[in-house]
Amino acid sequence: MTGTLITVAPTGAESSKAAVPALPVTIDELVATAKECEALGAAIVHVHIRDEAAEPTLDRGRLRDTVAALRQSTDLIVQLSSGGAVTDPEGDRLAVLDAGPEMASCTMGTVNFGDGVFLNRWEFIVDLHSRMQERGIVPEYEIFDLGQLTTLQRLLGQYGLPAGGHVHVDLVMGVPGGMPGTAGALVACEQVIRDLPAGTTFSATGIGRSTIPVMLASLSAGGHLRVGMEDTITYAKGRAVESNMQLVARAVGFAQLAQRPPLTTAEARDLLGVPAR
Ligand code: KMH
Ligand code: ZN
């Protein structure tokens, strides 16, 4: 078994700065968080950006500036979210790729998302996957429910492997409307992942209180970890998360206990088929 790939998802599009003051929303806050998380053991930063009012945005200039700032100050693999917020139109989500990230997320189906709907039509998925292939952007396939792994199998069968040739999926578990954040659901996914191309890797994240069971299940099933304030804003019962670093430090501790220490950014690029810097 290899070491552990640790992704930090520091901001997301769902929590407001007013409700969660520790959320990094400016480029400076994001870069400072990314640097500290890299020093702790993160190798990928999954990025959603905010505007001047701290609202989610897919503003193209701001996305480009964010990618440039993260690349200048860290060696983290910069993975832009193409999911955005549930209200973002498809055109804006496709245009995220114009900012030139090394990786971008690519969700494998529509899912109820709390009170909203996270829409991912088949034609949109094909478009996103194909554009990433053309531009050499490595996808992370986001999986919110078991059947989305079958959609990924269909996608790869019809349109071929992603840029870099390696398939990496992220199980996003415990979204209200998606699969539960349980060891049982993770094992079920892992059984289906075995039918994907040889060498496929997976990470997992559990929303809210499912964060710890999902981390432990993923580590024991040979998976990798994603943590961050996009997914978890409560550290323990009655205790708010103080920073993304607190979540990354806990993930690193669990990975070390599992004798699968964090991968370096260079090792992570090698694993995922992302070109070396
Ligand atoms: N914010 C969610 C609607 C992604 O980043 O690709 C979508 C999401 C997935 O977070
Ligand atoms: Zn996201």
C-alpha cells in the first residue's frame, strides 16, 4: 500500500463567511491556508473562490489570479472546482478550465444537494471530460452516489482515459441526497472501483459528522483522504473547526497511525499522472 494522498478543500461554496468566520475567502487567506496545509502534509488544494462580498463566484479573472497565486507560493497541485455552486450555469463551469489548473473536478451525475439540485447532465459530463483531455488537465471524478461510478465506467469506455492516463475518483459521502458517509457505503464503492481501469485510485471525504468514519474506512480500504472546511465545519460535538490546518493535521495523524504517511507533492503528481513542475 502506498502513502496517503491528502487533499484540502478549504472553502467550498456552501458556508457563508458570516456564519463561519474562519473560512478562507480572499486570495491572501487562501494562499496562507494552502501554505500551512502543504507544510502539514497536504498535496492537493481543491479550490472554490469567493468574490469581494465573500459570495461564491466563477469569475474568470479571479480564478486565473488564484491559480497564479497558489502556484507562486506553494507546490500544491491546484485543482479547481468545476462544480461551483448549485446555482452556477454550465457555461461558467466549463470556463473554469480556461484558468489553466493542473487538475479540475468532474462530477459523474446529478444529485439532490440539500435543498438544491447539483445538475450534471450526461452531455455536460462528456463535454467537461473531453475538454480536460484536450487541454491536459487531469480530472478528479467526483462521486456522490454508487451509480455515478457506473457512469464513470461508461464515460471512460466511450471517450477514453483522462489526460495522464490515470483514473482518480473522490467519494463525496454524506451529502443530504447522496450516499451515506459510512464504512459500508465506502466498501460498496470500493467493490465497484475494482471494475474501473487497473490502478484506479480513490480518495474519500465525509460531510459533517461522517468525516471521521469515512477517513478511517478509506485508510483501511487503501483509499486516500480529502478534508477541509468545504466539507466539515464542526471538529467535535459542540466545537467549531478553528482552521483547515486543524483538519489536515488530524488527517495526517490518522494516516501516520495507519502507517501510510502523507505523499509529497512530487509523489502525488507521479501517482496521478500530473506533469512534474
Ligand atoms: N459545491 C457543490 C455544488 C465540486 O467542487 O466539483 C459542488 C462541489 C463539487 O463542490
Ligand atoms: Zn468542491
